[in-house]
Amino acid sequence: MLVTAAGNTALQSVLPVIGREIRIPDMAIAVIFSLSALFWTFSAPYWARRSDIEGRRRLMQVGVIGFGISMLLCAIVILSGIHGLIPPLVTFALFTVARSLFGVFGAAANPAAQAYVAGRTSKAERTSALAILASAFGMGTILGPAIAPIFILPIVELSGPMFAFAGIALFVVIALQMGLPDDTPGRGEALQPGRGAASTMPTIGGMSTGASAMAAEETTATGVRGRMRITDRRIKPFMIFGFCAGSLQAATGQAIGFFIIDRMAGELSVHPTQLISIAFMAGAGATLLAQWGIIRLLDLSPSQLMRWGTLIAAVGVAGIAFAPNFHALILAFAVASAGFGFARPGFTAGSSLAVSRAEQGGVAGAVTATNGACFILAPAIGIGLYELKPELPYWLSAIGLLALAVYAWRNPGLRKSEVDVAS
């Protein structure tokens, strides 16, 4: 989770500069991510069902391999475009295809990782455990922009970070094979909750995940595994919340690089790539503080995370619109990121708690598909609004987040997640 997040955020931090250098329109950059997200949305439920059959570890490996191959092909295409070996239109088309491979195969890792964690924690532990999993993504979004400039080297230039993460993916696949306990169905009684193997079950974030802590819950985990629809009444409110929050984050996040290039780069004698990297690192640091520290310290429930997260994010995105300089923008972006850092684990943990243990693969697929759907139209809408007026996506997102906070406070299904944790 950390490496894929780092690679994708590194790509996001350099792509605005690549687009301007190769003369690819800003809207075309958004289309690239939108198409990949479309494939992600439809493939995630399929991979979630396969993880029930083939095991979570194997599907994590499929996802990381897909990520690595996609990064390698993207790097080759961008390198060719930078050196003028292929024209901008061909570069755009080939890059779109290469990135779409991540949408198809990379989607296998996320639902498998979520189901792996959810299947080894009790209800009381799950919100914190899934927040830790989300913080791996947060750590990745710090490392990606931080190390991306290191790999911008002669010859490979702006494609360097993509080549680097393609190589890192290979090591992650090997590490999963050697270091993560095999959970293929039919192998290893130690990985089957409730069968007397507490001493050999893994721990997550220092929390006990032994069989005795979950035996009572496991007895209620009846039902047939299969595809879980996002319209399932138990999880539908969470999917609505997650889609809206994720879309607002995607729209504002996609525009931030162009906002910095056009509005802030002139005030500091620093390359725009470095400024964008600083912004993403600050946002990721705030997200990590929320998910590693504050959530565990305050022991917040999913409903509390969704309520307060949207309010904090609204303050942050409004601050971006009014930021008079780069330092104020960084602070506002960090506040917004912290808010989203609360809201996203709240939506994920709440939906997980709403279903039985046997359905964790299905709900993980629904969550992953919803997260992917946020990037189908939202980035293009964010860029379109930005082209009308740079502050417009941030004003409208602040209003949308306030409306979403009201929804989180008033919806009975979202409020019920507090009761689920207590029980």
C-alpha cells in the first residue's frame, strides 16, 4: 500500500510539469487519470471476489505486479515523448493505455489488503487497524513527492521516478511472497479465525488479533461469499459518503499542481516540481498525523471521523482559495488533507463493521470500487472549474463538504456505526 501510494503520488507530482513540457493540455492529464479510474472501478469487485477464492496475498501480488508494469510502460512512453521520438498526441494515447493497466490490474491489491486486515481484527479493533492501513497510503504520499526529484536524472529526466518505482515494485512482490503469511484457502489453520491458533496469528499495529478475541463474532459470520453491491442497504450510506468525499478530494487535489505552477511558482526561485512535492508532502504529513496519532489517541468512532473530517476538510479547501502566498497555501492544504485523513478511514471502517466477517472481501471490493469511481469524472471537473477560475473548485468543494457533514450527522445508517463499535 505504501509503495503504490508513493509511486502514484510521485507520478501526480511530476505529471503537470511533464504535460506542460510535452505540450499536453491540462484537461488531457485529467482524462488519463479518469480512464484509469474507470477501469479500476469495474475491476475492483472482480478482484475482491477472486481474493475470496485464491487468497488475499496472491491478489496483493497481482496488484503490485500490475502497478510495476504500468509504471515501466509509462516511463518508456514519457521518455520517448520528452526526447521527441514520438509526437505529443501519440505520447498522450500510449500513456493513457499504460496508465489504464494500473486501473485494471492494480485494483487487485487494495481490496485484498483491506480484507486481510479486517479478517484478523475484532470489531473493537477494526477502526484503528484500518486507519493504520490507510496511514500506509499516507506515508506513501509523503515519500513519493519527497523522493521523486531524486530520480529526475540525466537521460531519463522526468520519467526517472516511474522507472524507479517499477523496480521497487519487483522487491515488494518478493517481500509479499517471503514475509506475509499465506492465506490461500485450505492452507494454514493459523490463518483461520476461531480455530484455536491464536499464538500464530499475525498482529496489526501492536493489537492482538488472536482467535479468542474473534471467536464470538466468527460464529455470526454466516452467509455465502460473493459480490456485494454498493446499493446493499447496510453499506449504501457509507458508499454515498465515500464517493462524495473522495470526489471532492480528487477534484481539488488534481488542480493543486496547476494552481501552484500558475499562481505560486513566480514568488519563489524554486522549480515548480519541488513546490508541488512540498505541497503533497505537507498534505500527506497532516494525513499521517491524523491517522497514526489523533485517531488512535482519541479512539474516534467511524461516525465521528466522518463528521469532523468533513468539517476540517471544508476549512482547509476554503483556505486554499483565499491563500495569499505559498506558505498559507501549504498550511491550508495540510488542514484539508487532515480532514480527508479522518473521513476516509471512517467511511472504510464503518462499511466494514456493517457486514459480517465472511463478507469482508465483498465490502472491500465495494469500497475500492467507490474510491476508484471518485477519479472518473472529478479530476476533469476540477480542472474544468480551475480553467474557468482557479479558486472555483475550492469554493465549491468547501460548500460540498459542509453539506456532506450535515449528511454524516443526520443519516441513521452512518450514526449506527457508533453502536456497531460499542457492541
